[in-house]
Amino acid sequence: MAVGLLAVKLTVTPLLMALVTYVNRRFGSFAGGVAAGLPLTSGPISIYLAAEQGLCFAGEAAHGSLVGVGAVLASYLTYLQASRHCSVPLSCLAGLSGFILWAFAAGRIGAETVLVLLDLVLTGLMLVLTRDAPAGTRAARLPPWDLPARIAVSTGLVVLVTLGAPLLGPAVSGLLAPVPVIAWPLIVFVHAQNGRPEAVATIRGTVSGAVGLCAFNLAVIRLAPTTGMAVTYTVALSTSLAVSLVLVGLIARRKT
């Protein structure tokens, strides 16, 4: 079974990375950001954790993922503000600092309700700050090595977190699951090649998926201890996708 799961990890993750690249090239920055904001790494990681470590472990890890969602949003916020006056590398450093500081502070919060409320506040703040972003129709001209690099990094993260879960524990495993190995490089490339406005559009699209991520993790937390794996993740993934699509539709309609 372990060999079979490893083969799945090495197959599914590259396919998801290729999908995000196609969406960005075909439909532009905002759509690429939306695709990158879906639980394309955190969802599979949670499923692998449930299969390898048990549903109770996955439920506890989902709590850590709620902390991780806020940390990711904090990284976007600090990147967004730093990019007004700083270069792309310095903006990246600011974004990383925001992630670490939020993860350290919010990691002490035990109530899922409080974490979700904080995540929603950050999501709302980011949507307000990016309300003047362009439609994001220009696709980034990604270099030839971009897709192989993102495939390697994202697949490495999935394998590292799932294989290291017994040592990392559920809290750290969950915290690492939402790390946007898809979105961060995409934002940086868009920023460097197409300018800050297009990067803001990408961030806005990615942030749109945060509510769906919260819904996914809440579903896993509530269902994993008492429900089977198939039901838990069918409900979690369906809820996440539905919530994300509704929010993206509202954002697009308001922009229009």
C-alpha cells in the first residue's frame, strides 16, 4: 500500500501543477490565481495523512491547516504592502516573514471558530485591498524551467510532509499543508514579468480560495473522527469547491 500511495503522490501532484500552469496561460493571472488557491496540495496531503496515519491524525492536522491558511494570507498581505515600495526579492522576504509571524502567533489558538474568524477577516481585508486590481487577463510568460521546478517543489512538499508526519506531528503537518508552493512562484513570476497590477490580480484570485480552504478543513475536523474516509473527503472537497466557486462568482460579478 505504501508503494502504491507513493506512486499516486508522484503522479497526481505533477498533473495538478500542469493544470494550474495551463489555466494561467489560457485564462490569465486572476484565473491562474483562483486555480492556485484551491486545495491542490493541502487536499491531497490531508487525504494521504488520513490513509497513512488515520482519520484522527488528519482531523488534528486540519486544525493546523486553519493556522496555515491565516499564515498564507498574512504572507500575501505583507507581500502586497512591501511591493508598493520594495523590489520583488524584498517583497518575497516580507511575505515569508508574515507567514512565520502569523504561524507563531496563531499556533497558540486552540478554538477552530476563532481561527476561521481570523482567516475570514484576513480574506475580507485582502479583497478590499485588491479591489482595484485589473481583470488579470495577461498570462505570465513563464520560463521553460518553471513548470518542472514547481512540480519538483510541490511534489517534494507532499512527500516530505506525509512521510515525515510521524515525526512532525499533526499540528506541524497541518501547518505545512497549505503552503502555497503553486501560488507563490506564480505571483513572483507575474510580478517580475507583467508588473505589480497583474501580481495583485493573481493574489486576489488566490485569496478567493481561502474561504474554500477553511470550509475544507472544517469539514475534515468535524467529520474525520466519526465518519469514513470516503464520506469525509467527498463532503470536504465538494464544499470547498462550491464555496470557492460562489465567492469567485460574486467577486467577478462585482468587478463587472
